[in-house]
Amino acid sequence: MDEPRTGVGLSDSARMHAIIEGIYAKTPYFKSMPCTIETVAVGRVRVGFDVSRHICNYRNIASGGVLAAFCDTLMGMACRTMGFQVTTLEINMNYIRSVNSGEHITGIGQVLHHGRNTIVVECECRDADGSLIVKGRSSFYILKKID
């Protein structure tokens, strides 16, 4: 099997994790999300997310928009493990069940296709029991290699 084509030499898992952490440490939007980058590999990331009250509606259920934003961030991270800066072209979300304040979810983003100009990624978010919360898919346009 061929090695994934990456924009920069990100084969070292620890280096890749540090680069991804560094990008998101400088991102004000990401700082406001209660996320933890758990694992990073070429074309794949795993991120934990604590559902806090301030992102929930009046029924204490996490906002679908916030979950979509989390998934977009998660899938963008998966693209960045390939060594590219990207922007979202389109996103599709399937909400399977609701999640309440106080719950912890884990999201996994996985690159499905890496073309010359675009990258297609899917993600799944599950609760602590492993139940599927949301499934997403997105296409990203490659802007440039990460320096």
C-alpha cells in the first residue's frame, strides 16, 4: 500500500501532534471549544469534546450548529495531518441522537480521498457508551502546504 501523500514531512506522529496542537492553540475559535486533541496520525485525528451548558439550548441539548462546527474543525484537523492548509467547500451532517450538557463525546476524523486540489473527509462522534451522535462528511479545498 502506498504511503499517503502529504504536503510536508509529517510522518513522525509526535511532530504531527505538536503541529496540530500549535495551529489550534493560536485559533481563538478553537480556544472557546472544550476540546482535547487525543490522537493524531496521517489522515486521522481523534478529539474529545465536553458538552458544556453554554452550548446547549433551553432543553439542555447541545446545539446542532455547535456539533457541526466541532465536526468541521475535526475534519479540518484530519486534512492538516496531510500537511495542507485547507478551507471547507461543503459539509453534510447527519444527526442521529441528541447529546446533553455534561456528556463527553469523542470525534474521529478520517481522510477518505486526497486529490490534487481537494480532500474528502468523514467523521463520527460518539458518546461515552459508544452510541453514534452525529456523522459528517466534508470536502475541503487545498490552499497551500503547511510551512
